[in-house]
Amino acid sequence: MTSATRFVLLATIATIATLGVVACQKRSAANQTTADSAAAQAVAAAPDSFRVAFETGKGRFVVQATRNWAPRGVDQFHQLVEQGFYDRVKFFRVLPNFIAQFGINGDPEINKQGERAIPDDPVTQSNRKGTLTFATGGPNTRTTQLFINTRDNRQLDAMGFAPIGHVVEGMEVVEKLYSRYGEGAPDGRGPMQGRIEREGNAYLNRYFPRLDSIITARVVKD
């Protein structure tokens, strides 16, 4: 199958210089329209607003998702959480004073089940500190990867990064996530996303044992 590797280059506020890769996932360009349509039909509508509690090795943080911010993205997030997709997932790309990224399942077979991309949402909110946003590699390529902004990253707004929610409890936990591996290879010495997808947590546990993990991610019941 012919596939395209997704790369998103993020600009710094001051210099507009390239900072790094937000997502690196392979998708079939020829089948993109069909996949987007199927994904849109398959994902059920989420509640208008709901909270998700993330239990991690560093503590607990809570995200509030708001559907009218980005309906398709919030629907996708809700479904993945309800399926337990983010359990035992690593924060594989934590860049201080920028983002904390996660969303590749530690089991390659489970990860493949989340590869359906969803259509884009308009950007209605800014990527302020604490917002949760899907990683993307171009139009209509959001799947499972997300990042939490650990500073105001308003330069991402014009690039089409649409926040789906924000951290309402435990931002200090997010800011304590292990970050010393830095940017992923080949630009840094952090994990290679392609190998995470192929080998899962076995690869991360062997070569990047200090990465923090999500133990569970659950919708908070009223």
C-alpha cells in the first residue's frame, strides 16, 4: 500500500523557526476521503461536556472536553476513552515549556484499531496553556494522538490545531512528566514514533524506561 508519512512542523512564536514533529503516522492518501467519511459515520456523538480523569505515575489530572469547541474531535476522544484506548499509554514526547504528547497504544494490534482518521474541525479556541488538542499531519488526519499545551501556543491556531478541552485539575502533574529524552529521533534522542507503532511498549520500556504512563483514563461519572 502506498502511504504518506505525516510530519507537522511547529513554528516558535519569536522566530517562526521549525521546532519539531507533532505527529508521524502513515496513511493512504488515495483512500483518505473514504476513510474520513467512514470515520465520521462510525463515531457516536459525545455528551456536550464531560470530564476525563487520567491516573498517571506522577498523579492525577482531569480534562474537561467541550463538544462545541470541536465536535468531531470530542466525539473521537470520548469514544477512545470509553474503549480504554489510552490505558497504559506513554507520554512519549514531552518538550518542556511546549507540549506533552501521547496517544500511541502500547499494543500494536490495539493501536491499529484507532488508525481511522476523522475530518477536521474549525479552530474555535486558542491553544492556550492547559488545552488538549489532537496532533495532526495535515488536513483530515487526526486519529489518536493528542498533546497538552504546557504554555500558550497561539501560533498553532492558524495551523489548524483545534483544542477539544482543557485541564481543569492537576496541571502541575502534567508539568512534572518526564521530559529529559526530548525530541524524537532523528531530531533528538527521544523515541521513534514508527517503532512505537510497530513494537509498542516493549520498545519504550527497553530503551526509554523513565517515560511516564497513563495508568487509566476514564470518563468521570456524575
